[in-house]
Amino acid sequence: METRRIKVFDTTLRDGEQTPGVSLQTEEKIEIALALAKLNVDVIEAGFPIASPGDFDAVSQIAQRVKGPTIAGLARANQKDIETAGQAVKHSDRPRIHTFIATSDIHLEHKLKMSRNEVLARAEEAVRYAKSLVPDVEFSAEDASRSDWDYLCQVYAGVIAAGANVINVPDTVGYTTPDEFGRLILYIRQHVPNIDQAVISVHCHDDLGMAVANSLAAIKNGAEQVECTINGLGERAGNASLEELVMALNTRKEYYQAGTDIDTRQIYRTSRLVSTLTGIVVPPNKAVVGDNAFAHESGIHQHGMLNNSLTYEIMRPETIGISRNALVLGKHSGRHAFEERLRHLGYELGPERINSLFVKFKDLADRKKMVFDRDIEALVAEKTIEKPE
Ligand code: KIV
Ligand code: ZN
């Protein structure tokens, strides 16, 4: 069986940060970027450098400090945005400029007030300029899924000729369906004459709850890069969730004949880290990383699990970094067990911080019989979200 390697483009720090109510400090972004590098994502979209001096600074520091993945900065299709993104990512060993412009008639008429020919020319010009700054350029046709397919193919052909290495097909408003999106990817492969010179990427939003299914349908039809976020964070209903996409490919490898290079054992701790730093709680019934994802309540299920866990589990918790025999802590637990638990949850803390957390933990354990992971995360978050006086 031949397995195609699908590249994972993580946009937690850009589209994910556009989640209503989320705003990360530079140090927090760096912590997340380091965790993403450990997870072994292929690309980290570190931010939108023109958006604010803080965003520029975060992208630029991540480009300098995070090694391994490609570091991308987002830019609209204009010279100032592209130049700023180029400045922000230039210290990365693998810098990428990701430039975009909308291609759907509704966006052209009501937002850009440009004709199709003008947008085509602007897209080509943007890619040409970006390519003069960095060797790796991605082009996104915003609202691609609601664009005219032939016009969309014309734009992709134009930007590939101008030097785009990656062409991204966003379902910006989460409107498409798996069957339709799969057909669109196939259509692009068949109607863009120079498509072999670029990687096809997809970027799906979850407005109808189909972001992961749409991305998988795209992979089935030849997409080679998926854009996603930890815990499915993102604008409105969010983006395709990284953990769900990766584990769908991992669990159904033979069906998709595709896989990623993600170190799945880092998934759980990365999810918890992002949840703690963004303040967006993971629902207990969330696929893969929710508290209940591996919990078995009914007697029949528990009986089956005792005989063979595969009766009711399609993936093992260990695969995503949860140890099955993880101890529940209580008032008799010592500092060592507490420190182990912190490390397991993804926190690398100094001895002083651990000591002060341990005192709080003991106090909590006196009042509460069992201390769960979420209680420990809450203890850590208490400090993380405290503002300096
Ligand atoms: O959803 C979208 O269209 C985007 C683009 C900038 C890729 O986030
Ligand atoms: Zn998006």
C-alpha cells in the first residue's frame, strides 16, 4: 500500500487567535509554537504581521526561536502587507509568505469592488512580489468554495506561473459539503494546466460542522496539505481540528492511503496547553481530546473493555499521549507524583513555581477527595492569567 504524506499546516496562532475572546501574549505564542514544533507540524502560521506591532513581534520572534517547521506570515495581496510579512519571517530557516485575495463574485462585488480581471492581475502581482522576498510562497483564494470553478482555476494557473509553491483552497465560510469539495479539488487538478508545479492545500471552516469531513474528502481527491488548528479554534465555529484530522488519517490509514508525520503522543498535552493559554475549554465530549473520549460508562462497554480494549476503542489513549493508568491525585500524593503529573500535562515549570503550586494542590486535596487533571490545569491557569500589578 502506498501512503501519501499529507503536510500539516497549523494556523492556531493566526486563524485560531481570531477565535472571539482569544488574545495571546507573545510569550504564550512562543510556548505554543514550541509545542507545535514538538508535535512535528510542517508549517506554523505564526500570525498576521501587518495586523499590529504585537503580531509582528510574535511572528518575528517565533521565526528566530522555533526551529524545524516552516514559519509562515499572512499578508493581503498588497505590497505593504507582503513586505511586512517578509520582514517578520525572514529570520526563519524556512520562511513562507502566505498571501490571499478573495475570488468569489460576492466578495468581488461587495468587499473588494474589483473585477475578476483586476483580482487575477493583483493575485499574480502579489505572488511575484512575495517570491522576490522569500523562496516559499503560498496563495489563498479566499472564499474559493463559493467561487466560479473556471475562474478559480484561471487564478490558480496565473499564480503558479507567477511562482506560488502552494495553492490553498479555503472554504472560508464553512459552506461546502464533503462530496462537493472533493469534486472541486479533482476539478482543480484536472483544469489547472501547471498544477504539478504546486502543492494543493485546503483550509476548511466548521460553520456546518463539516470542516474535518471536508478536509478528508479533499485528501481523498488529491489535496496534499491541510490547514487546521489545535482544538478546532478559529473564526466563528472554528477551523478543522488538527487532532481529529490527524487521528482520522492515523486510524483509517488504509482507507485514505495517506498519513502525516505528526508525533501523535504530543496531541493531548498540546491540546491542554492551548486550552489553558487561550481560556477556551475543551468540551468533555470533544472527539479525541475531550475528557470523555476514552471514558466508558456503561457496564456492557466496561466488560468488553476488560476483555479487549479494541471492543469499544478505535484508537488507544496512549497514542495521543494519555497514559491509561494515569493516577488520580489526592491528599496523600507526594510532590514527585504531582511534578510527574504536571510534566505529563505539558507544563515545564521551574522548582519555585512547582513548590507554590504544590502548596495550593495540597490545600485543594484537603477539600476535594480526588484531584483531576482539569483541577491541576485550573491551578496553573490561575497564575497564567493573573495580570501584573
Ligand atoms: O478562511 C480563510 O479564507 C482564511 C484565508 C486567509 C486563508 O483564513
Ligand atoms: Zn480561515
